[in-house]
Amino acid sequence: MKELIFIVVCVLVLVALISYGWWAYNRIVKLTTSIEEAWSSITISLKRRHDLVRQVAANVKHSQDYELQIQASVSALRAGDITKLNNAEHSINQTILGLEESYADLKAGKLYQNLFETLVDTENDIQGNRLLFNRSVALYCKYIRLFPLNIVATIFGYVAIDYFELDPVSSNRLPERHTRKP
């Protein structure tokens, strides 16, 4: 009878250990999944910022080229006679009025303002995603350091992950990440 009780107790302890190990492993997997989701959000926001900066730069370059062309035309006309200047000015005014009527909402100032507002929103998204990532990493690191979760984490090769901090030299450089040992 004592042997049967001993076997039942051993089986119950083994079942409890396996159940705890299962729960602990699943908890760590959930935490790493939330970290990966937050990381994905950061990379998406950084890609969006990169694309917006390129778009702003292209629009500024286009506007600069257009302004230089207009200044060169006006300078050339000023060097010529006044009649040509008046005719050219009239022609430019007609063209601008035609464009303004055809594209009433197409204004460079509004375009830049919208791009910069979108860029600011993207920067705020990056900050929010970074905060979410760092919170997820803190919770994950706490769990894999707690006893007896640290035993399960060690068995399955889970290691601490670095917090996300932007490199002051290159804000697009992402930190190294290690979620599992190779």
C-alpha cells in the first residue's frame, strides 16, 4: 500500500512539474511574440519615416529647381526689353491662373505641411512603438529571471533581449536582438 501511495505521489508531482513547465514555456512564448510584434511595428514606422523623408527631399528639390528656373527666366527677361517682360509676365500669370483653376488644391505649402504633419505623426508612432517594445522586453526579462521560470527559459535557450535605443549617430540603426540561442 505504501508503494502505491508513493507511486501516486510521484506521478502527481511529475504531472504538476510537467504542467508548470508547459505553462511557463507558453508564457515565455507569448512574451516573445509580443516583443516580435512590437519590433515589427518599430521597423514599419522606421520604413515609413524613411519613405517620407525621401518624399520631402524630392519635393523640396523639385520646388528648388522650379524656383531657380523661374528666377533664371525673370533675370533673362529683365536683361531684355520691357515689352518682352510684360508679355512673359502676362503669359506666366495666365499659366498660373490656369493651373490654379485646374488644380485648386495643389499648393506646395499645403503639401509640405501635410508631409511634415505625417512625419511628426510617424515620429510619435516610433516613440510609442519603442515604448511598447521596451515594456515587453522588461516583462520578458523579468519572467525569464524569476525562479523557477528561469529554469524553463534556460532549458529552451531563452536569453535576455536588449532594450531599443536609437543610436545618436544613425537613428535608423536598429539594436542587436537575441531571443534564442542559435
